Amino acid sequence: MVKWKEEMIIAVEIDKVWSLFRDDCVQKLMPKVEEHVLLENDHDQLGAKHAQSYYEGEQLQTYIVETVGYEDLPDKKIKQTQFDMNQLVVVFYSFTLLKDGEKRTKFIYEGSNKGKGMMGKAMLLSGSKKTRQQTIKTFMERVRDEALKL
């Protein structure tokens, strides 16, 4: 299993940063996503399921992404999602925002990739830690940069 947890302070109020994590804004933070179509329940709610499609190379991949955790309090906001990638890896993301003053937000990005069976575990072991860290850093910087535009 691969796990990560990174934190960053963003000089923007919590509600503005949180708006980036709405289901209708997914492409701002994840520009490779082609479609994010609601299948079950309501957007931005615990239990929401979306068909999310993006290109991996030349091939369009579609996964069912479920919101498995959701909390929207004035000083703390959490969105957690999970999906199976090709029946090989269970991918879990957690985005936590904590109010850190009137115009500052602590952004915590954590997650895990857990291999299912030998093939999934081997795939994770063969991945580059440096590439994984760069992907996490790039995502966090995108969140910060998009928040600063609001």
C-alpha cells in the first residue's frame, strides 16, 4: 500500500478554497477529467457516486467515484472519495480544510493506493516514489493557485 499526507497553508478564506472541491468544479483541480456525471444521490453529499472519465494516454478510462466522507462545518471541511482502478487498485483521497484565521486555510491532502491481488500490488511497487511526490505537489499547488484566483 502507498500512503501520503501533505499540508499547506493557503492565504485564502476557507469557504473560497472549499468551493473548489464542489463536484461541479472537479475539472479546475483535475484538468484531465473529461466528464464527472452524477449517478446516485446528490452532488456534494456523502454517498454521491459519479462516473468520472479521463484520458490515460490515448485511452478513455471511466471509474465510479464515491464520496465516502463529507463534512461541511464553519471551521473544518472534509471531502473523501474512493474508487477502484481497473479492479487492480483501490484509490482513496481525503481533502481536509481547516480555518487558520480569517484569510488563511490549512489544506491537508492525504490518501492511499492499495493493491488488490498480486497484480495490483506489483503495479504499486513498480511505481516511482519521486513521480508520485511530484504528482501530489503539483495537485496541491494547483489547489493553491486556483484558490488565489477566487
